[in-house]
Amino acid sequence: MKVGIVGGGFLGMCLASKLSRKNIRVSVFEREHQLGGLATWEDYDQFFWDRFYHVILPNDSYLLTFLKECGLQEKLCWEKTRTGYYVDGQFHSVSNSKEFLLFPPLSMASKLRLAFTIYYGSMVKDWRKLEKITTKDCLIKLGGSKNYHKFWKPLLLAKLGEFHDKVSAVFIWTYIKRLFEARENASTEQMGYINGSYKVVFDQLEKIVESNNGKVHLNTSVKNIRPIDSGKIVIETEEGVSEFDKVVFTAPTSLADRLVSPDLLQVDNLHKIEYLGVVCLVMVTKREVSPYYVLNIADDTIPFTGVIGMSSLVNTKYTDGKYLTYFPKYVKSSSPLINREDEQILSDFMEGFYKLYPGFDSGDIISTHIHRAKRVQPIQLLNYSQSIPAVNTLHPNFYMLNTSQFVNDTLNNNSVAKHVENFLQSSPEILKNQQPIFNRVN
Ligand SMILES: Cc1cc2nc3c(=O)[nH]c(=O)nc-3n(C[C@H](O)[C@H](O)[C@H](O)COP(=O)(O)OP(=O)(O)OC[C@H]3O[C@@H](n4cnc5c(N)ncnc54)[C@H](O)[C@@H]3O)c2cc1C
């Protein structure tokens, strides 16, 4: 059995390593010069860390099991973190219930309604009902308009930009559920990371694939995927064509209609899946910028919508003694901001930075980096589950497997690992005709 995998992001490599460990010969095609996709890494001069920020929660059971299977459990580190909120020109810590009760922008009555909303959200079992109502309407109904405008709207704007009032209530439900379960499992807000960043994960996954007779093709953009008479599937790249018994497409859905033959896939609905993009300033400094892992910003004069104090989580011994901070802004993938010059974005974001931290000495800034990605988060509009592409396609040997199929999960690597596991359980035919093992790693 030869399996071709289009896309070397976390999903593609998670699948490739799992198949490899079951002795299936895989070939991964990745258009970039390194693996990782959205979870890839950057060289910050003297150390590598993620291009975007990644955290692991204690309840990420699928991801934690997967990392253990890959022999990476020793690389996991856990730390107590804090969450902040910037509103009306002030920073507030909202890291535990006591601090939340002291949160000044809301009255006690509003806080009680807010607590009820969160508790109610964590108790909902049937997400399908939530697909029919927007997050905005649902939050106003449960917690009132004041809470919505003072507390939720800035958070939704930060996460969803102009889609903040269009997504279904499933979005906020999955979000609350993930955080609620994480807190249930720990008395304090504990978060995890991999010492050495996701680079360590992708290096290991590549090793597992290659030592089991698989191949990772970098700098190899897939141009076309089509069936041939023998029942096999052909992947065409600039280097030529290769035949496979089975092919799994893991790149974003919005790319599928350009790359996949209509004999393999019903393309009618695919354009309905819209993606949010992200623009992110990353700063390497000599001293700490923010004591919070996440600082939510409720101030539309600041050009970014959050501050991720990575070094409040990651021990600086893993980042060459330096501090790492991310300043993201989520925007529609067609937003002009995504295509603006780095210098223009940097200049706007630095202005916002000095509004938040006027006393920060510019001499303490070692370097700044602008990163962007066009297709990050599929937008869960009303009745989203009806427009997603199915895993099984028009052809028994071609599958579509990506994050646009998450109908009741937030976008994170735990959901990715779960999606891959569910796929393997429901498609055992991909595991047939296993090859003999050579030089097996893990
Ligand atoms: C700002 C940000 C913060 C995040 N924070 C967290 C977090 O804290 N915790 C967490 O668990 N997750 C987090 N995530 C989510 C995590 O990064 C994603 O879940 C994960 O990267 C999705 O992987 P994927 O393989 O599905 O998609 P992608 O990473 O998009 O992979 C798709 C791959 O397909 C490749 N590709 C596309 N077209 C072609 C082609 N024609 N030929 C060949 N290859 C092609 C792409 O180059 C890419 O490598 C975050 C993401 C972002 C952007």
C-alpha cells in the first residue's frame, strides 16, 4: 500500500507518522521549504521557536497521547500562567475566580450573569441546537447586552475580526468548554509547551516517516490530483507524477477546487468555507513585556487584539535567555492588511505597543518579525456542519481530511490529533497491505 499525503502541516504529519508506525509506506508533499504549516518554526537568531504561538492544555488528551507515542513526553513542560484583560486604559489580572470577582469594568450582577453564561455553556451537550443561533444573540440572551458589549464583544472581535457577530454559538461553546475542562483538571491555570518548540515535534515526525520507508518532499507544490484507470490516484507536482493506492488531502478546503479533479470531489460547496487569516508581530526582547500568557485587549485604538507573553510560559533557558512576545490580529483572509508591506504593519503595531507599554525601553528590543497566514481558522457560520466537505469523496481511494471538518471543536492540535485518530478508526481500509518494517523508530 502506498499512501500520498498532500500537506506537511501538523495534520498531514500526524497522519503520516501514525501510518508509518503501522508499516504503511507514505509520501508527504509539502509546498514550503520546511514542515509544519501553521505550526512551523522560525529562527529567532540563537534559538528556534514557533512562527505563531502554541500552548498545550492539561486536557489535550489526544495530543498528549500522540506526543507520548512519538517518544516526546520528556520534552513536555508545564507552568502556571496568568490571563489579563486590558480595558479603559488599565491592565487587570483575571487568572482565578477571586480576581474575576474583583474585575472592575463589570458590576457584581453582571459578573454573576457572566458566570452563569459560562457555567451554562460548559453544561450544553447538544451542539447542533447552537448551530442555528449566532454567538452574539446567544450571549445576549444568556448574559445580557451590557455583558456582551463590555466583556464578550472585545474577545470575539479579537478572535474573529469582522465575523464576530456572524459565527454560530458553537464557536463560543467549544471555546468555553475547552477552557472550562482545562481549569476543572487543575486548581490553577496550568499550560504546557514542548521544550524546543514544535520544531522538535516535526523533526521527530519526519524521522519516524523516513525510518519506516516513507518520504517527505519539501518545496514540492502539488498541482493536480486525479484518478487513473487502474483505480489508483495520481499526484502531479513540478517534479513529475506519482501513483498512489490512496491519497489524503490535508491542505485547506479553499485550495481543493484548484487542485483536485472533479472526478474525485464534489466541489460545489467548497467555496462556502471561508477562512480567517492572521497577521502577527513577534518581538524578541531583553526583558519581559507581559506577565500574562494571554492579555485580551478591549481597545480598538490598539492595532493588534491580544498580547501573548510566551516567556511567561516558556522558561527563558530555552530561548537563549531572551523574552518572546506575540502580538496577533485576526482578519478576513481577503483583508488588505494581510498583503501590506512588513514595514507598514510594523510601524502601526509598534505605535500600539508603545500605547500599551509607554515605558518600555527601545534598547531592550532585540528584534521584531512580521508573520502572516491567510488560511487559519475556518469560519463556523450558521448551520456550518451542512457545508463542510465529507472525509469520504466520490472516489474510494481519495480522502479529504482537514480542520474545516471540525464542527464541534476549536482549532487546535488536540482536535487535529483526534480527527486523525477518528479517521483511522473509521477508514481501516487505509491500513491494509502493510509493508515489512525496516529501521523502525518508535
Ligand atoms: C496564531 C495561531 C495560534 C495558534 N495557537 C494554537 C495553540 O495555542 N494550541 C494549538 O494546539 N493550536 C494552535 N493553533 C492551531 C494549529 O496551528 C493548527 O491546529 C494546526 O497547525 C493545523 O494544522 P493543519 O496541518 O491542519 O493545517 P496547516 O498547518 O495549514 O497545513 C496545511 C499544509 O498544507 C500545505 N499545502 C497547501 N497547499 C499545498 C500544495 N498545493 N502542495 C503541497 N502542500 C500544500 C501548507 O503549506 C501547509 O503546510 C494556532 C494557530 C495559529 C495560526
